Amino acid sequence: MTCPFLCKLAAVLAATVSMIGTSQAEQPPETVHFRSADGKTILTGYVFAPAVRRAARVPAVVMMHGRAGPYSLNVKETGPYDATTLSRRHMQWGEIWASLGYIAVLVDGFGPRGFPGGFGRHSINERPDEVNEVTVRPLDAYGALAWLRSRSDVTPDRIGLQGWSNGGSATLAAIAVDAPGIVEHNAAAGFRAALVFYAGCGLRERYKEQSYRPYTTVLEFHGTADEETGYGTCRRLVEKSHAAGGDIELVTYDNATHDFDDPGRNRQSVSANQDARSDAIARAQAFFERLLAQGLPPRR
């Protein structure tokens, strides 16, 4: 972040962290359906809309869930899998973006393909290829992008992408200069900016022989005590990307674990996660405000 402006903005936004995302919204988000850029899969999306609009057209965010899917673990086996059972983390972030005056859509890429409960930890080599985070899920992100651009209340060139864990990997793959699902690989044609949380940065060895380079600006977060996706792999990916000209920044949190932004009691019982969550939310908001909301009236 560049100071003093962004640091001051982050401090102001951080003051709202404890009030956002710690409880379910009174009304569940709207459920919508749209086609993936694979041309065949009809995806389910959950839309978080602002109560107060900052302009006739506003920025938007596409949110990509992790390997456990978008729903609460409490309904993992039996369901229902719908807008009333989304996880607290996804509700938290949808509410955050709506509070800034954005329109956010959380994409369920697993349910429409027959895996609504997602997958267990360390199951990456056992998951079916139809949910591949490098070759398939980026197409879902671009399906959501096209759907948002069809709305009259969205600024079409001010749409960001956000992903967690497996969805973070999908986000990295979606904004690569050789990403599937997009013809022109630039921020005007695709996503204006991207947020990546504790991704699996191996990306199925797609960039083993070459450097990964995003076509847009990326802010990535990772805890050094992440027990599920390796921090070191992401650090190396970012270092190589920088050397290749990639506009990507890695924010590191000492002793923070995987899912450090999950507002649930289990993750927030770790003090490092509490600090990481607060800081990451403030930085993420400042990042999208700078890159998506330029020229908009301030929040009321």
C-alpha cells in the first residue's frame, strides 16, 4: 500500500471489521443462474447488493469459493445447499463489498457439477477434472464476469476477482496472461484487479517451465503457518512473477493459518489469525477502493 492516503483509508475501513461478517445477514442474498464460459454448465450465483448505491453504475466483485464449496460445514452431508446455508466467511465478504456500495456475486462452481458439499482437505489429487482449478474454474469466473457486465447497474470495466484457497488458485489461473476464457488478456477486457487468499500456488505445475505473469494487479495474502497450502510455494511464484514483470504483491502473516479470515470461533481462537483477518480486510477494501471505485462518490 502507498501511504499516506491508502494507509489512512485502511485504518478507517478497519474500524468496521468487527461489525461486518460476524453474523448472517437478515435476508439471504439473491440466487441467480448464468452460464459458465465453458458454454454448457449453468452455474448458481449468490448476489450481495448494496442498500445504498454510490452511483447508477457501481463496481462489482466475483467471488470464488475454496475446495470445501460455498456452504457451511454444518450442512456438508445433508444440505440444503442454498442461499440460507452459505458459510460465514462468504457471507462476511459479500456483506463487506455490499457495504462499500459494490455488487458481489459468489459463484457455486461445484454444486452444478454434482459436488455441492465440496471436498476434504488434502484431496487435490482425488478431485474430478470437471472442477479443475486451472483449466475449468477460470471459465466459471469469466461466466460470472459476462453476467455482471450484462447488468445495467454494474460498471463493466470495474469488476474485481477474489478467491480463497482452491478458488484462489482458480483466481490466479483466471488472470494469467495465457488464461482460458478470455481473448484479450488485459484489465480492460478482463478483471480490473484480483485478491487471492492462501491459494495453492503450484497451479498443477502449469508454470513449472515458465514464470507465472498476471495481466492485472494482484494482492495476495498468506499465513506462514498455513497447514493446507504452502506459503513457500506462493512466495516463489510471486518472486518469479515479479522478475517476469508481474504486478503482484504478497502480504505475509507470521503464524497465521489457513482460513485465517474465517470469522468462526475455531480460526479466530488463534491470535495471529485475528490480527491477520483485521489487516487483510482493511487492505482488501483499500485495494479495491483504489482500483475499482476511482471517481465514485465517497461512501455515505
